[in-house]
Amino acid sequence: MPRSTHERAVIDLAEGQWGLLTAAQARARGVSRVQLARLAEGEVLVRLAHGVYVLRGAASMEHLELRAAWLGLDPERMAADRLRNRTDGAVVSHASAARLHQLGDLDADRHEFTLPMRKQTRRSDVRLHRAVLTTGEVMTVAGLPVTTPERVVVDLLVDRHDGEHVSRVLAGAVASRSVDLEQLVPQLGPFAARFGLPGAGGGLVLEHLLELGGAADQVTADDLVSAARANKTSLAQMIQELRELPPSTDLAEALRRLNV
């Protein structure tokens, strides 16, 4: 196979994978490791990790190292094939997912993935978690399968991340309106004791995290806007109706009284 044909083969492979390809994928197209090494020497490819390469012109792409780590976990399958069923393989999760969602300020010094089966890696910069994710817990971000903001919050709590860090992740999700708080509440109950709320339900844990992350006012404002829309009234009128209720009435009770 002439060298120009080798180049065409790796370029075709990489076009649908952010400029990336694996040695296993190349081998399936008739390009050996020796030939890949020569293409790297010839400045066509850059070797990112064991068995993973990138076209030199794509070496500055955003999230390149994360994408390369994801490809390397299932090196024979093409990205498009893996994305057809996002839950049957590696999914970006935990701190890596928070970073991809642009939530909080967690250090993502390792690439974290959740898989439904046990798998090991020799890479010190990759951390693997085992869990069976539902389709509702996975979405696509920047072309990668990623856990949803709700699942990110729960995973970080399970992984015993600092409450303040988790609260900032949650606050970011609230600010971007990318989190379903009603869906999150039932999952927070098991962490009540950790926050000094033994026996409390998920609702109180959520309130604590929102206060800790400075997002409580945003949630209140969003609830008021939703209430006004549901009642087909103006926000100003809604606020006036709330002011007429007893001062001790909390917002949730007030909204119930207003039949929202």
C-alpha cells in the first residue's frame, strides 16, 4: 500500500472522530503500527497516548485529551457506532462531566468515565467507575456521551467530594437551567446525615446545597416566574399576592396556597 494511500486511510478514519483515530481502527483499514509511526515521523499524525493518534492539524481541538481517552477505552469501535447506544460503553462522568458541562470549579486532573462492566486501565490519568446508567442519565455534550447534571451531582456526593465544591456544580447547573431539581430531590436523601441533617429528606439536602452554593435566590426567582406563568398573571401581581400572605409562610406553602 503506497504511503499516500496510508495517509488517505487515516484521514478518512479521523474525519468523523474529531481528527482522532486508534491503532486498532487503522489496522482494520490495513495500516500497521509501523506505518502509523512513519506517518507520525512524517508530521501527518501526532501520537497522543498508547494506540491513539490525532491528525496534526487537529491537535489543538478542545477536549482533545478527554476524547482520546474515551476512544482508547474501546479502540476497535468507531465513535459513531458507540454513540448510537450511549449507555453500553464508557460515559464521561464525575469531575470530567462537570468540566464538560462547564459546572463548578473542580479539578479534573484525571479523565473519569463510568462503564456498565468491569474494566481496568494502566493509565494513571484515567479513572474508571462501574455503574449501569439509564438512557435518562446520559446526554451528548461536545459529541461525547456524558452523564446529566443531576447524575453528576449524585456521583460527586457518592464519591465524597467536598460539599462546597458540589454546591458550586449545582449552582452552575441552576444558573444555566440545565438541571431538573424535582428529579434530583429523591436522590439526595441518603446524604442527609453527611450534612448534619439526619433523618431529613432530599428536599432539605437540596435546600442546604442551594444555600451553600448561593443559588437559592435564583431558584426562588425561577419558581416565582413559573408560578406567574401558571396562574396567567404578571410577576408583579404574583409578588403582591405573596406579600399579602402571613410573613411566616414559606415559598413552597405560598405557592400551594395560590394553587400553583
